[in-house]
Amino acid sequence: MTAAARGSRHVPVAVCLAGLSPAVVTEFLYALLHRPHPVVPREVHIVTTHGAYAAVVGALLGSHGALERFRLDYRVQAPALRCSPAQVHVLTDGRGRPLDDIRTPAESLAAGEGIARVVRMLAGDDRIALHCSLAGGRKTMSALLATALQLHGRPQDRLYHVLVSEPFERVPTFYYPPPRPARHRVSGRLVDFRRARVELAPIPFVALGPVARRLGLDGLALQALAAELEAQATGRLRPELLEIDLSGRRAAVGGRQLRLPPQELALYALYAELRGRCSRAGCRAGGRCAGCQPTDDELHDRCERLAQLYVAAGGRGPVAPLHGPPGSGAGLEAFREWVQQVRSRLNRVVRGTIGTGPRGEPYLVAPGDVDSRTRRRGLGLPPELVRIGAAVGGRRGAAQG
């Protein structure tokens, strides 16, 4: 290991992408070693798909693999360039099954979370510096690695693309320029692999990892983290706590009082209960689901609960749509009309108190992206930011996040 590498304040760790051309890994390591200030990674982490795993492990690992040949050729001392099968990370789909390839939006989303997990895990150790290569794998993987490093990376981390001169880039047997002459026939002519140029193109990025940590956001899924950091960068506030106190007949967002009459407060509390109790990972990451975004007809099935909330909120006298004969077509139609009017009034109060646009949107009872055809509506703020603190119908704190 060189004096420059030994003198570095951070321990370097390489993160590489690989598909069916594993040579991108050794090309990257060669280029790091031959920089003006050489870098010799202590560990090499490789992110790949299940479809390429066998090719990656077979070509690179083991006593006869390209990584061991590289060590011997350039006299890299152990424990540098440590890479075992444990450092080869296979991407999985949303159900934890290995991904053979990335060909659909759902697979791309899952791949992004997998790449982000590797980067987040390694970036959690401030003693190391990540040196990440965009070369290899699907182009989607390169874009996702760049995004993951931007959201989780620190100032000491680096991002590169690897540039290989012609014709060596397209030669399957080329893994790196060897220290001794090595002539091979390529497209009918002899070329010396030692003459190949393998260089790094540094890619600038904004390291937002420290910001995410300071805000307590670094545990979020990749898309949710990007949205939260964008909100901070553009001056928008992260949603504040929604507190509903039915016994006190009040609702508040970040200390600002929502002045809601009993009918509006009861309906708001019901939507808040459904959102606050939702435990689905997607909703906790900022998404929505059918369980916490009901249709008006599904709300009609909860008339008894809505009536309880109405009484707890100080309502007096029966509200016909809440106490009509269950299952009657006329009752359902009257309920639909009633809930639309009450929802419209409470949303006007929310907009007038919290504001319009991104600041107020999470608190509106509004359509989500679950399925526009079913007209589902609900709150959009994270479930953990919902607090309901009254005993209603035998339930205390029905939504505690």
C-alpha cells in the first residue's frame, strides 16, 4: 500500500456495480490505484442482480479470480481489496425475492432501495470514505447509485465513471492493464493489453447525508428521503404533528388551532384514526393505501364510530345521516351528500389555517394516488405524526403513531 493511501484520514471502501461484464470492477480498482494520489480500498462491495451473480463471483472471486490476479500483479498487500461473497449484494424485489434483472418500474424501485441500503450501511461509519463507480450493470443502476450516494453520502465520499480506451472496452478477456506485456488478438490484429488506458472521470454530487442525519430522515426509503430533502431545500416544512383532543373539542397542527365544529371535527378525527393506525411500510414512507384512504361508501359502514366521535366532540342531537336505517339506499345517498358537504367545510378551515400548496396538502382530506377510479380520500401526512388523545367509545389514543 502506498504512503498516500496509508496517510489518508479515512479508510477507503469501493462500491461497484456489475452485470454480465464483471471486468468493470477490476478496471475501477486499477484506475484508483493509478491516480496521482493512489487509493487502495480496504474492502470491495459489489451490487448486482441474481441473473449476473454467478458470472460476477466466478470471474472475480476465489484464488483464480481476477481480483486475486490483480493483487498479485500489483503487489497489493492483504487485508486490502477484501471481497468475499458476503460483499456481493444481490438486489431483491419488494417481497425479498432475488431480482434477475431490472425491466419494470417496480423492479427499478426495489433496486433503488437495495442500492440505497448498501450505501446507507457503509456511510453509517464515518471512519470510511466511499469510492463509488457508476460503470457496470443496467443504466438504471448507475442512476440509482448516484441518487443513493447524493442522499446518504458524506463530504469524504467520491463518485466516478470509468473510461477505457478502444478497443479494450469491448474485449471480454480484458480486466485491467497488466504490468507486463500481454498480447491478444482483437478483431484480427494483435494488441497489447498493457497499452490500454483506464481512467477515472470524477462525477460531482451534493453530499446530503449529514443533512438527512441531522433532520432524522436517513432511515426513510429512497423516494421519501428525496422528497423530504427537496422540501427542506426549497424552504418547505416537513409536516408537523396533528393533534386532536376530542374531550377538549380541538384540533391543532404545530400549535395552530383548527376551529372545527363538532361534525367537521368528528369526520376529521375518523380520517385521522384511519391514517394514524396504518402500519403499512409504504404509508410510513409517505405513500397511501386503501386501508387508510376510504371511499365514502366505506365511511358509511363506520357510521356508528362517526356518531361516537360526534358526541365526544360536543355534538348535540342526532345527525340524520349517521343514525338512518343501515343498508338503505336512501340512507347511503343522504350520507354521501352529507359527508361531501362536511368534508368541504373542514378542508376550507385547514387551508385557511395551515395554508395552501405543499404546506397544507398533508392535512387535507383529499384524493390520493391509490386508485383514482374508486374516489378514495384521506390524510397524507406520515401516520406517526397523528395524535388523538381522547377516550372515545372505549378507545384511548386510537391513533398514537
